[in-house]
Amino acid sequence: MSNAFVQVDGVALRHPGADGTLALEHCTLSVAEGEFVAVVGPSGCGKSTLMRLVTGLWRPTAGGVVVAGREVAGPLSIAGMAFQNPSLLPWRTVLDNVLLPLEVVKPHRSRLRRERAAYEAEARALLALVGLAGFEDRFPWQLSGGMQQRASLCRALIHRPGLLLLDEPFGALDVFTREELWLVLQEVWRTRRPTVLLVTHDLREAVLLADRVLVMSARPGRIAAERRVPFPRPRALEGTYTPAFGAMVGELRALVGAAREVPAGAA
Amino acid sequence: MRRSHAEAALPWIVALALALLWEAVVRCFAVPEFLLPAPSAIGASMAKWWWPLLDSAARTLLNTVLGFALAVAFGLALGVAIGASPLLYRALYPLLIGFNSVPKVAVVPVLVIWFGGGIVPAVITAFLISFFPIVVNVATGIATVEPELRDVLRALGAGRLDIIRKVGLPRAMPYFFASLKVAITVAFVGSIIAETVAGNQGVGHLMLVASSRFDVPLVFAGLVVTGAMGVAMYALAAVLEARTTGWATRGQRDGLGFGA
């Protein structure tokens, strides 16, 4: 694919050290601009490793990663990240937590002081989008887990990243909060249209949100299967209980099960 | 409201009760004054020698605060460096522990040879004894930044300095203030040791002179004054802590210590 926004090409990654495990091997995938791709797979298959390679936090042992037409050689400021742990700073208010990336990312960090009001308005708009209007001046520890994760999502989005990397962002939340945040994320994606790479354990989450679901094999991880999700958008929660949706989740479940079988001879 | 008033008065009540018990024991068993003076005798001695006591206390406080200030500056700098760099940590930590294990009384004569008597050995001893807890605590705070948070910032292009400034330092502040409370009390130990061994001034020197004259009530008066200064400085550190790092106790005001 020539118009790929993210292109991972035959990537391998061996963790450093004499007995370093091979986390990824022959891993190839591509994500088009504005596409929402979910990555699922058995635990320990290197999904999070893949994330770190795409953001440039780690360098591949073999193969190459290209994002937005450029070889990834270092941390990418066009990426926003959110993890299972919201990791907000407890000494900052929600608003100041959301503004944190602007104090670091290049074009913004020098402008922040002068154009503080404009940036703050942007942060407030984002917080309103995820349903946190009125909580700007609270501290993270005064919020529930789901609200913290919403704020974490805003922090990932504040510098208008072209690429959003989400590593099991809803993994630690209860089912009801999780389902609510699926819809929030879908709304964010529909209004902002970032390219999204979502790592998840939850197959319903993957099918509800993604345009395409990639199934990774057990370690060393590579893309073992791929399914395009045909359902029209916006997708509602009720849709997850239709037979077609259930069939798709079931099929993916079988693929993940098959991917868990460690191929003979693998370390 | 009534309850918190009672709680505030509690330490005073306990101290008073202890003093009364002490007084009663000394009187009942007719303990001679040169062994254990009664609180009333200590009070009388304080009233009699109020000027030398005040003068010595001021000097000891100055020595202690100077040494403590040096410890804060060096401790903060070294703590940040060690916490941020695993290499420095590995290189310096064993050395620091070894250094901290040396009894400071043994160092004072060396300091006297180098700097003579007076204020310098006391300030340096206070510094030496109080900077270790600060280094260890600040280093811990900086070194335990959550990896996800580091990744979020690094992925945005943050350098090492950015991460220390935005996350490491604020995060280390509760550790830092906790260490200040330990450091300020041991700083008094340091300056008084030096004053006793080498000095010609301060509460340490005053107590040495008093004991050589068998003026035991005055020795105890010196102890009481030192203890009071320690409590006062500790309370100051605790108030500062509550003001600046209230987030760490999640807004609860009933934490440890003398927090407001």
C-alpha cells in the first residue's frame, strides 16, 4: 500500500541482553490515514512492543517502521498515547494535565505562554467532548477511574496528533464504564479523524470501534490474520448484540485461539 | 471543632503530666540534684541563666540552619542527579552509605584541624549528618517515575531534563519534605556534637562547661532548649510540607506530624 500512514515492514525486535526474548518477528502491517485499526492477540504476544516501535520509543532489531512518509528514527511528536493506567499527575488539575503535552511538544512549547487562553479553550472543548465539562479544576484523585481515563484520552489528543496509539486504554475499567468510553472514543474519532492504532484484549471493543482488526500470533509476534469490520458507522452499543456482530466476535475468538498455538520450533 | 482543639492540646498535656511525674519522683525519692534535677530546678536554672542560654541557643540555631541549608542545596542537587542517572546511582551510592556510616563525632577533630574552632566545624557537621536522608529521599522520588508516564512524555519528544522538571521534581517533593523533617532534627545533633567536642560557643559548649562545674540543672536546661528548637523547626517543615504537597495526602488534613 503506497498511501499507508503507518507502515511496519518485516519488523523484528529482540529485547536487549544475552537472553533477550524475541518479541516480534516478520511483523508487517499498514494503516491508512484516518483509519481505525485494532490489534488483538494472546497475552504476551508483543502488542505493546509494537506500539513502542511505532512511536519510536524503541528501535526495531530488523525491518523498518515508516510513519507519515518518514522512517521512524526517534520519538514521534505527531503521536498521542494513552495506556491502561491513566498516569495523570496528581499535583496538577485535570486541565493542567491535559495541557502537559503542549509544554513539551515542539511548535507548542514556545507558544504556550503567549497563547495560553487559546490552548486552554481547546483543552476545555476536548474535555467537554469526552463529558468532563465542569471537572477542569478538579485533581485527578478526585475523579473516578473512568473519568481519569477520559482525561488521559484528552491529554493524548491535545496537540492534535495525526496518530493516536491506545494500549488497552479501557482494560482496567468496569464493563459499563468501558462501554460508555467506547462511544466517547468513537465520537472523538469521528470528529477529529486521527489515525488510530488500538491494542486491546476485548474483542467486542475491537469490532465495535475498528475498521480493521489484526490478530497477532503468540511470541514472537506477527500479524496472523486480518478481518475488515463491515458494520456502518456510527455503531451503537445495541449493535453488539446482533447475530452478525456476535458471529464476527466469535470468528476473531477462534483466530486468537489458533494464534495461541505456539508454532513448533519457536523459542 | 472541640475534638481538634483537644487534639492540639494533647502534646502539651502529656508533656506537663510527664514533668509532674518527674518532679514527684525526684521529690519522693530525694534524688540528689547532681544526678537528676527536678523540672522546677531546671526551670530555676533557665531563669537564672537566661541570657547565656538564649545566646548559646541562637548560635546553635544559626549553626544548625546554615548546615541544614547547605544540606538541602547539596542533597537536592545530588539526589536529582543520582535519581535520574542509574550509572551515577551505582557509582556513588555505596560511597554515600559508607560515608554516612562514619560516626560524625569522629570527624569533628579532623574538621578542627582543618578549620580551627568556632562556627565552621559545627556547620559542616550539621551538614554532613543531615544531607544523607535528603539525597536518598529525593533520589527515590525521581527514580520511581512511572514508566508509562515517562513513555508518554518521551514519545512527545521530551528530553531527560523535561521529564525531571515536569514529573520527577514535583513527584519527589513529598519525599523531599519527609526527609526535611528527619534532616532538621539530626542537624541539631550534628551542630551540638561539634560544639561539645570542639566549639567555644553554642548549647553544646554551654552544656560541656556546665557539666564540668557539676551544674546539672543547667545541662538539662540546655537539653530542654535544644529539644524545643528541634520541635519548632520540625513543625515549620511540616507546615511547609502541608502547604506545598497537599496533593500527596489527597487533601486529607489528618496526616502525620504537625500538619496544619
